[in-house]
Amino acid sequence: MRHFPLISSLCLTAGLLAGGLAPGAAYADSASAVAGKMQPLPDGEAIYRHICQSCHMPDGKGAVGAGAQFPALAGNPKLKSAQYPAYVVLNGFGGMPWFAGLLDDQQVANVVNYVRTHFGNHYTDALKPEDVSEMRPHLSGEEE
């Protein structure tokens, strides 16, 4: 079995965050997560900086390394539809973990809208929290 330290570290961090947060709250950094201090992330930029940029990079251009590829968000035509990045944030895709248990509907909308209007993207049709709510995965046995 090959071991990828970067991927293991990212998965561990995502697991710590997803397992230790109430919906609608997030840790400012991994040190705060370990210490159990919660700080809400106020907007899409803050969510991106604290959750997304470690893989997708501060400039949104993505990265390749440690046996993984993190897609560029900069100039990405897949962002034309707001539903696509919202689905990926909620459910994960490929090597990306899901964040449905970490981010509330407003936070998902905020980060999707941020990514779609930054990094050379100019998609201005805003995703609304109500749109995210309709897309949120439901666990079996959970009422819709």
C-alpha cells in the first residue's frame, strides 16, 4: 500500500473538522480544531481560506502532487452552473471529501458564490441557501 502523507493529512484534518463541528460553525484553523475552539466563518472568502485553499491553492489554480490532483477553480467552466460546485461541496467528488456535515446551507452558498466570482470567474447568478437545501443529501431513514 502506498502512503501519501499530504492526502492523509488532509483527510485527517477534514475528518476532525467534520466530526467535531456543529452545523453552521467552523474552526479558524486546525490548531483551534484540536483545542476545541469554534469560530464561525463569516463569509465565502473566509470559508475558502480556511477549508478549500489548502488543496485548491490561494490563487484557485489547483495543484498536483503526492499522487493526487486538486482541480483548478480559476477560470473553470464547470462553475458556470452554481449547482455543480454546490453538489461537489455537499457530496464530495473523487478525492474531495464531502462537507454537508460541516457547512450549513448559507455557508455552502457563500463559498460557491465566492469561487464563482473570483479567480477569473465572472458568474454573477448567486446561489441561494434555499437552493442548497434542496440539494443537501438525506440519510436513509431521515425525513425530507
